[in-house]
Amino acid sequence: PGRPTGLAVSPGGAPLLVTLGGPDGRLLALDPDTGEVRRSVALGHTPVSPVLGPDGEMAYVCNRFDDSVSFVDLESASEKETVSTPREPIAAALSPDGRYLFVANHLPAGPADAEYVSASVSVIDTRKRRLVKNIRLPDGATDLRDICISPDGKHAYVTHLLARYQVPT
């Protein structure tokens, strides 16, 4: 019933989580065999990158144009909490133990003519449901697209552009 913007498959295959973009975004829990909508949750503007918690009861969804991440209880089909991020959260990855959610923010926050301009990765504590810190990437880092965590949980990898904005054209 809308434009899909993200997908997550639970370990057992059901439910299949799909985010639908737009100002009145939604998270759908679908039956993968029939396509039937089991649950629907209203979220923020252009939800993307759903991530399932380790127990399969909670989902984390980036609300790109609301600059926030939603904590969604899948059993009650309700948004329990939102955590603010700097600018346009576009992708997320959960640490192997499920404790931290790493969120790639698409664009730098702040003025474009500052001395140091870069996007950041937000670290959210999923137990306390709060932002722990924002990790600024190298000067010129922008247009973040995706993020993943190494299996041992020691490293996060982020795809992005590195603009040389201070060099004359």
C-alpha cells in the first residue's frame, strides 16, 4: 500500500518487515508466504532501514526526514520511543550483543561553510533508549549510504563520499 524503502527478515523468516516511505511512513509486518499484512505501525517521515532486535520483539527504524530512530514493539505494534539523531538517519546496524545501534546519518549537520564539515555515525544504547554519542567522520565525509558491524563487534564500516570541498574547482 505504499513505496517500500527498507526490508528486514527475522531469523525464522516471519515476519518480514517492510518500511513504507513518505510523510506518513509505516512499518509493516508481513506474512512472507501470503503477503498478508499482520501488523502496521505509523512512524515518521520516510522510514528506512528496519533492523530487528536480537529477540525479534523490537525493531529499530530510521525516520530519515524527522531526524530520529523509532523503537517499535512488534508484539503490540506500537512505537515505544524515538531517539533524535543529527541529520537524516539512513541506515542502521546492531552490535552482535544487541546493546548498541549504530546509525549512519546521510548528511552533515550544521553550516556547509564551517571549517570542519562531516556527517556522523550515531551510537544509541538500545537498553536505555538514548543517544550515547555521535562519531564525526573525517572532514568532508558526506552522503553516507550504509553501515555494517564486524562479526566480533569491534568495527563499524560505513560507505560514504569524501568531498574535497576546500580545494578550488
